[in-house]
Amino acid sequence: MSAPEILQFVTAVDCYPNVSVAYRILLTVPVTVASAEKSFSKLKLLKNCLRSTMLQDRLNGLAMCSIEKDILDNIDFDIVINDFASRN
């Protein structure tokens, strides 16, 4: 059985609540570690000696664009430009 199947079984049986909590923690740790590693590797690519003078806000924005590239690919830039132009 895989870990999610074991969690479903332990939750359905409901006789060991501490085991259920332990499996939930076990299943969330790899996701948080992987996302942190991804963020730091992207940050290392962005922050090199040539870009060490950039401010924190700009670095945060570039890092978010680089990390969430799949979301950024789906954005229609014409809508964003028109929205920005209408606000000024």
C-alpha cells in the first residue's frame, strides 16, 4: 500500500488518531522540502555577482516569476497592459 492509501485506511478505521496525524505530517514534508529546494535553486540562478545590486522587491518579483513560470505562461499580457493603462 502507498502512503496515501495507508492514511485513508487509518482515517477510516479511526482507532489510532496519533497514527493519522503522523501520516499527515509524513505526507506533507516532501512537498515542503521540494518547494523550498526549488525556490533556493531558482534564487541562486537569479542572484549572481552581476545582479547583486538589485533591491529586495525586484529580486522577489523576479524569483516569483521564475518559480511560478507555469502560471506566468497562461497570462494574457494584453489584458494586463490594458488594465494597467486604465488605472493611470
